[in-house]
Amino acid sequence: MSYRVETTARAERDRQACYDYIDSNSPQGAVHWLDAYDRALESMEKSPFRGLAPESASHPVDIRQTFFATTSGLTYLYVIKGHVLYVLHVRGPGQDTISSAEMELPGNGD
């Protein structure tokens, strides 16, 4: 079964911040990072059920995480509703978990 992957506004802001940070040090590295990011999202379409994130303990739905294999070790947080995988947050190494108030969960109409 294949899942559709969508990103929340927060995840898009996180992705852009990561890209901008890498781009300020290595424009070519940023392009490679973005390609790897896209490949990681594609792999999640086929294999979405990965480990639970620490944030899952404070939510009524399972918040899952997968590690984006880069030298910086980024983490995606996501939730699966039906056949859609929603990327909620992209977290870099050393960043704290996000609170319930910061978590953008997709609405019931999604």
C-alpha cells in the first residue's frame, strides 16, 4: 500500500530553515541535502510505520518519527491518518521535543 505524504506549514518552515542554514555554509551541500530530503519522503510513502516519537506520550494519536540519514541526523515527526502521512516537524540534533501546543495535527477533514 502506498501512502500520500503531505507536510504541515510548520514542517515546511522547519525544512526551509534547515536548507537556509546549510546553504549559508555550502550552497552545493544544501542542494544535496534537499535531494536527500525528497528521497526520504518518497521512502516513507511505502514504509511509513516506524518508531514512536517522544511527543507521542502526550497526544491521543501516535506521533511517529523517522531519522533522516544525513551528517546532521535530522528527525521527521509525522502522523498517519487513513492513507495520508502528515509530516509535522523536522527536528535537528540537539533540538528539544515540541509541546502539545506547538504540534500542528491535521484536522478531521483531512
